[in-house]
Amino acid sequence: MKNREVINWLTRIRDRLMTTNSKQYEALTIAIAAMEKQEQDRWILCRDRVPELRREVIVTDVETSDTYTAEYYGNGYWDTDTGVEKNRIIAWKNLPEPYTEEES
């Protein structure tokens, strides 16, 4: 079962609970949020999907296995710190959220 399927099942189970004040509801909500974050942070193969145009993401270079930030310009072209590259990027993932101090 893939993460997205598990998230969907947990959401359905949580939404069937009779009260939103229960410990079970709270635990499922926390688990769903953690799995959604994990899903958002995963590497995506370029053959499966590319990011939105001109969106900055983290990429992996197929030739060197290095990771760096880049923007996708379509048709296999990426603008990276090392220059414009075509078809060298094998995978990408979203940039992490910036640090914010948590309230206590």
C-alpha cells in the first residue's frame, strides 16, 4: 500500500469517529499530518512528473549524483547553479519549509 492510500484510509477512519474531541481523533490527525509531510518531502523521478515551470526545487544530477537547487524551464531544461542543463536531472523534491520558532 502506498503512502497516499494509507493517508486516504486514515482520513476516512478519522472522519467516521463520532467526536472530534477523542484521543483517537487527535492521534489519527497527527498521523495523517506526519504522513502528508513525508509524502511532500519525497524524491520524485523526472520521468514520472516534473515540477511547475520556474519553481525552485532540489534536484539530483544523474551524472554526478550531486544535489543542488534548480528551476525547471520545460522540455528537459533546468537552470541550475552550474548553468543550464538538459536531461541531466533525474529526480527532484520540494524545498523544505523555512525554520520558524515553535510556540510553547
